[in-house]
Amino acid sequence: MLSEALVAEVLTLARAGGADFSELFVEDSVNTTLRLHQGEVKDAGGGNLFGAGLRLLYGTRVVYAYTNDVTPEGLRDLASQVARARGAAGETDRTGAGGLDFRRVDAPPLYVARQHPLHAAGRDKLALMRRAHGGAAGVGDVKTVDVNYLDRVQRVLVANSEGLWAEDERVWTRLSVTAIAQDGTLRQTGFYGPGAGQGLEFFETVTPEAIGAEAARIANAMLRAGYAPAGKLPVVIGNEFGGVIFHEACGHILETTAVEKNASVFADKMGEKIAHESVSAIDDGTLPGSWGQVTVDDEGMPGERTVLIERGVLKSFMVDRVGSLKTGYARTGSGRRQNYTFAPASRMRSTFIDNGRETPESLIGQVSHGIYARRMGGGSVTPGTGDYNFAVNEAYLIRNGEIAEPLRGASLVGNGAQDLRNIVGVAGDLALGQGMCGSISGSLPTDVGQPHILISEITVGGRA
């Protein structure tokens, strides 16, 4: 992207005001978005984002600035302005060359796209969408189908005053279907939207037809459902996107973004038992082709597999550079950002409860009266405490150890830290679901996941 000589000069100029550390992040990304409504193209968009961000550290204090002028003069001006941002007196020296001896990060790509989105024609992407539409349209009582397609290719360079030089290309593709089933005044929505850190070959494994069919199945299953009961009940939560509760209610308070401010209930619990012994939790950036894969993070560190909880015991946080400086914990390759306009922060990658030894059937069989939350929806979480309220998009009553009638209007209300202790069974059918996670460094692709789990008691919100 840029010459080593120019990058070295910019990093040196940036430190002229007395900074301990300087880092340059350069990004060139291209994205495509398409929307199909009732089989017709309704929206088509895309764009190119090209720019650079410059970060300085004065101890643990951060100064960050960015520009879309990546000419040599534009980058020199950015470096000079950032160097003066802390109030250093006088002009910075604009003459010195950096003299940095860069070492390139040895991190082979975790996955190389076979059908690269930038090389695929628009008609090929539309063909995938029409196949997804066909998988849902007219199935049962489905009357309306929306299909959305996304791909993004991000090329980055990370270099710093310690001599690190890392380059990476990230590829993401996703196809989502919203199906609406209707019978008179009854109306229910089903949604399914898998994605991957792969090219269009992803849709050879997860076919567009299957994506559409799953959205239609959910809509039809919930169309004539009765209202969910309310009260404290045992709940079996399904795999894949069921992991959104752990992600939101527990994952964020295991990031040093929260720990460093003492805004996490787990901040002082390292090495202590915080969950039932059946629970092990992982944040993994090394799953090839996954939505949350990280060959190198946005600080240039290779991604790694981080064991957060092992048999109920807190083993690690997710740690970026500043988080490491403030807490003393080793970095975990978790420094991420949406794009060059954000400074990096500790963020999740593919975060999940690991496989246990039971089966979904054995977990359900242990419940005489409770709820099976097969598919979770959105919700809200109180930062720091982990208190949450999540909708259940697909729910069923469990009666005498068997799945009974479908239920609508169910929600789960609880606390992530408490629920970790109330997980009394974990199955062995781990699956991951894809989403976009928002936090201090922007919106990022992250996997959530888990096997089926049994929680002994959660407050269920309902109307029956």
C-alpha cells in the first residue's frame, strides 16, 4: 500500500511530541449490498473506503486521528498535527527519516477465497439471491420474502514504531432472508442470515435454498403459536445464535475495555470459579473461514484461541494493547476496529460456549415444565452488570420432558454472571451464528455460538 520509507517517516514524525509509541493503520475496503423484495431488485449499493488512522500512546493515554488523504504530504501533515495534539510546544521536526527496521509479521492467511467477491459478476450474486427467494416464497403461509446480500473486502496495513509491519486481506460474505407468513390477521416473521469469512464458495456449503427454507420454517412454525407463560422456569436454549446471550451479557464484560475501567463484575475474579463446572467458553480468532476469523488483528498481532472460562474457572480476558498496559494481562490478538476512523479496542471474534457431553434430547428430557428457546432474537443488556432482556424468535413449551406446542411472545430476562452458575447441562452440538457487534471501536463481524444448554431457572416474560 505504502512504501516502508514513508511509513517510517510518518511514525517518527508522529512521536516528535514525546509519544512513547506510534501506530499507523491504512485501509482500502470495498463493499457491495443488494436487496431483493418479492423477487425484484429494490436496492443496490456499495462503496470504497480508503484512508489511514494514526495512534499515539503517552503511557496509557491515547491520541488518535485519521484522514482520507493518504498522499505523502497528507500523511506527513497528519503526523505533525497528532504530534502537537498533546500540547507539545513549537513545531515538530518534519525533516527526519524514520530509520525503522521493519519486521514483517509471519501470519499465513487462515483462509483464501476461491470465488473472490471482487471477481464475481453482479448477476452471479443476484442468482444466489433468487435461489434464496425461491427457497422461501410460497412455502406454507409465506406471503412476503426479502433477501439481502452483503460482501466486503478489506485490505489493511498495520505498522508501528516498534518495527512491526503486518498486511492482511479480509473477505466477508453474507446472505439473509426475512420471510413473513400470514393467515388473516395472524402474521409472523422468520429470519435466517448466515455468513462467513469466505468468498461465494460459502454458498456451496450453506445453500441459498436452505437459507430461504429456514426463514420460512420459522415463520410458519410461529404463525399460529399461543402466548408463552410467564414466570421463573427452566429453559433449554438452542445452539448457534442461542449464544447471543453469552456474547452480550458475558462476553463484553470479559473485554479489557470494561475490565480496565473496573466496569465489569468479573474484573477481580481471575482464577475464580464464575460458572458451573460444565461451562467452558472460548474466544477464537483462528477458525479458518469463520465470520470472526482474525489472521492478524487491527494492531498487527496474529489472532489466537483464547480460553476465557475453563470448567467454570475464569482463565483470561480479551486483551488489546491499551488494555494490556492498563491491566497487566497479556495481549490476546483481540484489538479490532470497524475501519480506519476508529482506534482499536479489545473486541470479540468467534465467542462461544464449548461442547459438553450431553445431547439436546437429554437436556430437554430433564425438564418437566419449561421453555425450549430454539432461536433467539435481539435484546438489550446493561453494560457492566450483564443484566439482559432478550426476545425469543422461536419457542416451544416443554412438557414432561418433550417438546410440545409452539409459543410466541416469549422473552428471557436474567443476568449473565448469575446464569453462568445456573447452566446445569451442556450438549455436544456446538454451532456458530453470525452477527454485527457494536462497541467503542465500531461495528464488527463476530460469531456467537454454543451447543444446546440447560439453565435451571430464568425469568420468562410472556402473556399466558
